Amino acid sequence: MIERLFNLVARRIDGPLMAALMLAIALGLTVIYSASGGQSFDRVGGQVRNVLVALGALWIAANVPPQTLMRLAVPVYVVGMALLVGVAVFGDVRNGARRWLNLGFGSVQPSEIMKIAVPLVLAWYFHRHEEGLRIRDYAVATIILALPVGLIARQPDLGTALLIFASGFFVIFLAGLSWKLIVGMGTAGLAALPFLWSVLHDYQRKRILTLLDPMTDPLGAGYHIIQSTIAIGSGGLLGKGWLNGTQAQLDFLPERSTDFIFAVFGEEFGLAGIAVLIALYVLIIARGLMIAASASTTFSRLLAGAVTLTFFTYAFVNMGMVTGILPVVGVPLPLISYGGTALLSMLIGFGILMSVATHKQLVQS
């Protein structure tokens, strides 16, 4: 009976990928306990509930065949866009940002839906036009991507807009976008920098200027970066030890269980611990790319590749902003930071990866 139940639960789960994910999540719970002061399990208990919900969503996604995901691509994207427009018109304003929509039974953040919907619909689009792709097809795909990114950036939520742009760009790139067009788009982007600078909010400009010299505002906009770099640097080679990080335990480090948890990790486990974490991330990314490379259809290949490379973007942007080489844009450290929504969308993505892997084996057999 127990064996049958285990086989039922595990039949669509990719073993190596799942093992790496669970190791990273366990590491995250350990650091969250330390970041919350090491005196109470309340924060860890909350994250355990988030993990259980996200694992349930992963299992459901892993059992949905890629063909069904392809049929759901357009409806999910249309619903997500309608909710984003609803946010722009009727959304709740919290902490100066209009990101939430009250649907009566509760509030939703439609940008989280678009993290899945954008790569899904773009993979569907290129799958339908895979024979004889032309520049016009890439232009249409760019519009499909630009609409939600523009609405989310306007909320403002620059971090989420950046992640969704990355997920969509990866699909377009993997679909065969030529380097000439990439260079042309990059040149156009550089030319548009003065305009983009003019439409940024004051606090966003301040973050970029602070990146160049945090000491210009050490107690304001530069405080996060200064404290996080002190924490990581003081960790040295082997770290100060679990629950012994002074920057974290003495409350110098802000947002230490969410966006800046990497600084806690670096202070307490040092360079050696960071190397282990990066090795775990590399393992997850390598397994994801292997699944993408062996996918049976264009849709599956593009979707799996986008999910994997978006995970890489999460990790790169978070580590970059905490170490002071990128502006602070509010991106969590994947599988480690406290929080439910980012973890949920991320594990749904990995569930899709597992669906691609196991259903490809079914097709072959």
C-alpha cells in the first residue's frame, strides 16, 4: 500500500532535480531560522507551510502533460493581461505601489501569474510558427512580451518586470533570434537610456546612483548595500558559524530573511558555504538544461529552457544586488529567501520541467 502510494506520488518526479531542490530548500530553512534571530520557529514554520503548498503545486504541474500546457497558454496569458489592466485601473495602492487587485474573496498579484504565462505563451507562439520563422514573428513575440512588462514596470515593480522580461527574452533567444538582431536591439536600448532615465521614479534613480557610490547616503539608500557587503566580507573563508553572524544577529542587516538573506549566509558560512550553494544552483541549472536539450517538441524545449535560465537570472540578480554590483531591485534568493509567492511560481516552473522530462520518456517508450 505504502509502496503504491509512493509510486503514485513519485511517478512524474525527476529524482536528481527534486533531490537538489529539497537540499536547497532545507538550506534555506536553516538560514531563515538564523536570520529570524534563532529564538523562535515561527518564521521557519511559516516557510514550511509555504514549501508544502509550493510542493503541491509542483506535483500538479509535473502531472500536467505538455500538450495540455500548450492549450492553456493563451487563456492563461489573456486572463493575466486582463488582471494587469484591472490593477492599473482599480488596483490597491500599498507602500506607494499599485500591484494588488481585490477580487472580493481576496487580493491577487497578477504579475506572479505572468511569470508562468509569458514563457508559456511565447513557447506556444514559436511552436505554431516553427516552420519558416521571419522577422515579423519575432516582432509579434516582442509585443507579446512588452505589454505585461510595461504594465508591471509602471506599478512600479522593477524586479518582477525584469524577471518576466528575462523569461520571455530567453524563449525568443532560444527560438533562434539572430545575433544581428540582438546587437541591434542592444544598440537601440542604449540609445533609449536617456528616455528610460527620465521615466524612472526618484527612488529608482537613487538606487542606481547609490550603486556607484553607496557612501553618498550611508544611512539612507546606501545602507542596505554597505551592511550586506560588510556581512559577506566579515564571513571570510569559513564564516562565523551558524547563529553567530554579528551583522544579522545584532539587527544591522535589513530584510535579512528575504531579499538580503544571501548576506546572512555569507557571514555565517563564509566563502566555503557560498561555494556549496553555487554548486547546488549549478547542479539544478545543468539538470534543467539537460531536460530542455532532450525535449521532444519545440514547445517543450523553449519552455524548459526559459524556466531554467530564469532561475539562473533570479540567483544572479539577487547575488549581484546583495554584493553591490547591481542595483537593489527586490529579487529574492531562489529557494532560500522567506516568502510564498516567488517560491510558488518557481516550483510550478520546476514542475513543468519535470513534466517535460517524464512525458518525453513516455513518448519514447
